[in-house]
Amino acid sequence: MSQDDLQRSGFKERTRIDEARERLLDRVTPHERSERVSLARADGRTLAARVSAPKPVPGYDRAAMDGYAVRAADTFGASERSPNLLREGEDVGPETAVQVHTGSELPAGADAVVMIEQVAEIGGELEVSDAVAEGENVGPTGEDVSEGQTLYEPGHRVRPSDLGLLKSVGLTDVAVRERPTVSVIPTGEELVQADPQPGEVIETNALTVSRFVDRWGGRPTYRDIVTDDHEALRAAIQRDLTKDLIVTTGGSSVGERDLIPEVVDDIGEVLVHGVALKPGHPVALGIVEDTPVLMLPGYPVACIVNAVQFLRPALKRAGGMACEDHPTTEAALERKIRSEPGIRTFARVKLDRDGGEPTALPTRVSGSGVLSSVALADGWVVVPEEREGIAEGETVAVENWEWSP
């Protein structure tokens, strides 16, 4: 359909959100680039290769208790009524014990540790009142991690607790996937970065999206504003075809100045234009020379909704990262949410946890240009396409979409 036809007809048909996402993800190819980073920089990164332990932990047999290292055979038959007598020495030998502390290396010749509570020093001798078996109160070599043990597979997202384990086996760096690169291009002749005059608008969408990219594990490039001009838009996209993803904000609908879908169609392919979600149906998804291009709407809330629904999973796939579900909070709805059948609606809500069971108060369903309605909300409630609203009092799942794994 030509731009003129779209302007006359609007969006008569809108693609279901799941189908639109699938079309996009089918064209996103995970990159294979990797780099080695220090453990201090590995937190939150995705492993590019299997990690195995180069050495065991512990690297020696160690005392698991404070006490005396002994030969277990020398304690046979010992009891409180009839303790065995040993002498303390510098080396463990027949009827000779060495004092040890928890975690210290087990002396040569020893095969067990008697707890210090079971030993009394009397007249220069040690009275042992507990018989121990071979290996008792001893942490053997490799008890925690054995040499060569596989610790993590490729694709694992490194957590702080992982860093301690990696360091304990003697590693100082690991191979991780490079962060996928994303160009974020704000478009619109009315946009300025500061001090707007009448008719001008401060650019916020691309700034917000670029920070989400960083939070979601990508490496954003926040570009200068591009005006509503075919050649300027074409040049901006072609400049960044070396990126893993390109994101534009604004100009994605069907008005006279909504040029970006037409530009992408001229130099590539538009996969989807118009999605059955609210707010933000005028989103477009395309591909140019194997680089996915996500054309997000200019209204701030619509831009954020579409970034979460499309950019986040595309970015995760490009970087070989798992796209985990957002955490949710169960809450009772304080006021009815209205929605249109066939449209997936994202209703912004505020949570109240002071009264015991959480409650959710809808702030807005409409108003995709009201940035404060989403910035000041605690999350949103997703109303599925098959429902015509949600009744007051119903328990809903409030999705914390700002959470980042």
C-alpha cells in the first residue's frame, strides 16, 4: 500500500502483537562476537563459551573443625570413660596428633580430625574421648568443585554469586558475548534537545530508549535528531546498517510527515505496519540489508510500550541472551479497566501496599502522549485481546516492566 493510500485509509487491519513479534524475531540473527573481560566487568554479561574449573576447590584436604588432626586408627575405642592417650607433635604419626583450625590444610599422615571439645590436655598428654572414622571432620580435595568440572554453559547470564565461584577456581577473566549494538535515531522536524520554542518539542523518546538498550544488555548509540525528509532519513538508516539493530522514534504512523516506513520500504522491507495494541498501534517493523529496523511511535507512552514489546526481545535475541518474563505483583483492581476486543491493552496502574493485600489503581488506558502517566506508574496490567475490559475488584497481575534482568 502506498503512503497516499495509508493516509486515506489509516490502519484498517492491525497485526496481532504475537504475530508481529514473531515476524520480527524470525529476522533477528544472534551475533557470534565475543570478548574476554575481567571478572569485575563480567557481572550481568552472557557467557560465550563453557566454563570449567581449572583446579579443584579446595585444592587440598582441609580440617572441617577446630581440633586435632590424627590417624583415625589411633582413636579406635576411645570414649569419655576410657579416653585414648596421644601426644601432641609437629607431625602426625603413630599416637601423635597436631592441632588444626577450621580450613587449615590437613597435615601429612592424618586422615581425620577430632573436635577440640573431645580432647583434654592433661599432664602433657592428650586425652581423646571420641573415636573418629577415617575422613571424619575432613573436607577432601575438590569437595566444593572438582578439577575439570563444568560450571556454566554458553548463554548463562553471570550473577554476582557466580563471580565468587569463578574467582575461587583461579579464573581472572571469562569469554562473554559482546553487547549487541543498537542505533537509536530520533526523528521529527519539531524536535529539539532543549529550550523549545512554540511548536517545538523536547526530544525524550530516543534518550529513554537508549537507556533501556543499555539496561537490557545492549550498546546504544544515541544519534542526533533527523528531520522529516526522505533523503535525510535514508542516509541515517544506511549509515547504521553495521549495527545489530536500528531503532527510530517518531514518524511511524500514516500522516504526511510519517515518512520512515516508506523510506524503509524503499531500501528494504516493511514486515509489519500497525499492530493491535494500545497504546502504540502505529508501530512498524522492517529489515534493511539484514539489519532489523524498529520504527517506534512518537508519543512517549506508545514508544515505551513498543520498546518493551518488540525492542527488548529483539535485543536479547541479537545478543544470545535469555528474555525473561517481567516479575508481577498480584493486586485487586480498584477501578474497572476498559479495553477494545481484539486489541491488547497496557493499562498503567499505581500499586498501594499499605493496606495489607496490594491494590492497583488504574491511572490511564488512553493518553499515549502523557509521559508522566507511565513514569509515575508502578507497572501496567495487560488486558488480553479476547477480553473486553477487567472488572473492579478482580485480581490482576501488575507487570513491573522497568525491571531488568
